Amino acid sequence: MLRRGDGRSVGYLKADRFGDDAAALIDAAMSTLGKTDGLLIDVRGNSGGNASALRLLGYFGTPGPGVALLSRPFLETLAGPVRAEDLTDIHRVEGAYTTEAVFAAVGAGDGAVMLMVEDLGAQRYGGPVAILIGPETGSAAEGFAWGAREQSKAVLVGRNTAGALLSSERLQLPDGWAVTLPVHGTWGADGRDYGDKPVPPHVETVHSRDAICRQEDVDLVAAIGVLENAWRTEAR
């Protein structure tokens, strides 16, 4: 949490991966950062993880349907591409914030589950939110970015994400080997296929040679500008 000369405070949360322990860490961080005047969430180097990212989205996003995980057995029952109406009655789960819980939810839904964004009530964050993204933002972190873009007022700052959103499973092989394979596709609640689609920022930054030589974090500068603009708008 950073204090500014104008009396405002800014929370900075950097998430490198959304693992099985992420939900508890998010709650711990937001117990402090939730009191700030503006929030910066940095997922530029986040390689993915699981659906624990939805816990963070719950602090500032719209409660309700978040992301649908669909596997082949379910997709084979459809007559064509996934539509919003195909997702209306599928199994719904809140709080599936570990890999084991996610796979259990898919199984309970016969190959399809809608992972929900929780209503956190009084814990919800009320200030402006800017999210830093880039080409090393991948997989589950892109699911978080899509959710933030489509289901919140947060402003995404930076460059396009990796375009590598998949739900995969690690399968054990003999002699200590393992292989990770994609087993589920990811769709929005409106039936939009998010697979292999990079998330575009609202505010695109340019990493120029001069900025790099000055060691200037152009994404962070732009994100702070987003917060300052939101504060000016509120003051009018």
C-alpha cells in the first residue's frame, strides 16, 4: 500500500500465479488493500493456474456466472457451436478455488460447469481498479483478464495477452514422467469461446527503446494515470 502526496493511497497487488493457495492470499491482501483509494493489479507475468482468480474478480466484478469449463462429452451433445442458451442450465459452483475442486465440479456436471463469481457483499472494493496485462499473461490469468474486461469497470492497461487460455490436466506416466494435456475448453457466460484469443487492453502502451533505457515501467505509469483520471472524474 503506497501513500501519495495528495493524501490518497494506492494498493498494488502482483499475482504471478493463481494456485491452490491463491484465494486465501487474495483475501489476506485485500484485507489491507481494500481500504485504499485505488487498486493496481499486476498480472503481466502470471502464467495461469486455476479458477482461484475468480476470488479476486469477486472483489470488484459483477457477481454471477463467471466462466464455463466444457469438456468433450458435453460438447458432443450439442448440435453446433456453443450458444448462451446451452449454458443456462449447466452445473453451477461457487468457491472452486483449487484444481481438485475444479475437476470435481466438471465431473459433477457431466463434463460442464459454470464457475461463478461470488457476491462478497461488504468486502467488495469500491475504488477504481487498473489491471496490468501483457504477452506473458497466460491461461487462467487471461480468464481473469477476460472476466475483468467483460464483468467489471476495471481498466486493462498494457499489451495483448498470450492468447493461451486452456484448462489442462497433469497426467502421471511411468518412471517419474508426466504430461500436461488440455482437457477442457473455456467459454464466457454468453457462449463466447475464449480459447486462444488474446485479451486486448483498454489502454495500450508502447515499450519504446528510450523508455526501456530509462528503465521506465510504461504500463505502471499509464495505470496510475487511469486511477488519477478516475479520481478527477469523481471530484467533478
